[in-house]
Amino acid sequence: MKRIKFLWLLCVCVISFLLPDSLHAQLHHTNQDLPCINKNYNLLAHVAVDSTTREPLYSSEELDSMVSKLNMFFSPICVSFSLCEFNVMENDYSLGRVVSEPITTNQQLLELKTRFSLRRRINVFFLDYIRALDCGSSTYQGILTLNDANIYVERRCFDDPAEQVAHHLGHTFGLLNTFDPTNMELVDGSNCATTGDLICDTPADPFGQSAILNATQEELDLIAQNLLDTLFYNSCEFTYEIRDPNGQYYQPDMGNIMSGYPCKCGFTNDQFRLMAETILMSTIKHF
Ligand SMILES: [Zn+2]
């Protein structure tokens, strides 16, 4: 069943790329189970410049196509995005590289927010590199706050900008990662409401859990190899041969946007519902 759901997500992604725009709406509105909340967000893009060429890391055309991809990801709940500002941070070419000196990474991100962010907007910072953060950062439920809907993504990430931004919009709209290394979800789903991402239609995801699985060195090598294969060959096929405490093999949705795998493709229905709830709550409060 879960396999079918994953394949459905994959199919929607593939088919959507092949269809003309006029058919997109039709395709995504066939799902009557999801709320349609008709919300458009203006995104403010703050783009760092390359420290060598001094050119912006992305052109406005590249960000327009990123927005089109975002709109496809979120269209099942009728949420869309527009690029309302393209701000090149050209005054200081060092802003794109967030390292831990002379002030900490978090302090530097805070400084970017203080200097450039506008309140009541979703601000997206396109940076070159952020030390010690894997593919960016955002605030969980940031949309419920006045000034924490800030997303930082980095060029040096295996995901493309749309996939990274979609993942962090997921956090901003109240989703957790599908994996939680500190809280093991069982494959049979019996503890799905209290572990992992607390959502039950996303299968248990062992990403990052090797430390608590008492895995043997051989198993750890397999896991590492699987991730490397996925990164380099983009196979997106899960061959992680390790079982949960009940002896069942993990079969996560590698295509889930909230996963840690470089195969991001879609959200599940329960993820859409939770995002819709959070967004509706935020419209009462601030946005
Ligand atoms: Zn995340």
C-alpha cells in the first residue's frame, strides 16, 4: 500500500512535467480528499553573489522556474508562490559563505535576517555554503510567527533549489523530517503517531538512525554505500538491508520531500492536510 502511494507520488511528478500548464490544475484537483485553501505567498528572494565571479548565484529566470516547480509541489492544496522581490546581496560578496568564524553560523544567519528580511513575508536566502547545516535551515512552524518565515538554502547541496525550498517550506508550514534519529519508528506503523514525523502515512524512515540500531560495521558500510549510490547514481532505490526491532525491513519513501534523500518528489496526503491546517491557523494570526 505504501509502495503504491510512493509510486503515485512519483507518477504525479513525472506526468506533471510532461503536461501543459492548463492540465496541471485538473490533475491536482482530482484529489477531493484534500482541502483547497487558495493561498498565494509572495516570496522575497535574497540572492548571494559568487565570491569569485561576483555574479548572483541564481538568475531571476532560474528562480522563476524554481517557483513553477514549487507551485506544482503545493498545488494539491491550492497553495502557490510568486517571486515578488529578487534582491541581490551584492554589497558584500562574503555573505554567501556562512562559516563559523568570527561569529557562529547561527549568529550569521540571524544577521542576514536582521539586515534583509521583511516581516510577514516568506524570505528565502540563496547562499553558497552554510557550515554544519545539511542543505539549509528554516524554522519549524515559522509561518505562525511574525518574522520567522525565513528559509536559508545552500548551493552546495545535492537537492536542486526548488527541492530544498519545498523541504523548508514544509518545515515552515508545520512538517517534521520523515526521519528522527532519536526516536525510532517501527516499520509496522504501530508507533507512527509518536515517533518519526508523527505522521502515519509516511513509512518509517531509518535515515540517520544507524547509531541506535546496534548495527554491525558491515551493516553500517551497507548504509553508507546505499547513500553514496543514491547520491552518485540517483537511483532512488532503497537497498538499505537493515531491519527494525521487530525484524521488518525498512522501506521509506525516498521521494518524500521531507526525507533526507536526494530524490525529492512529493508530499503525502497527511502531510498536505497538516500543512493546510497550519496555514489556516497562520491566516487567523498573522499572514
Ligand atoms: Zn528538514
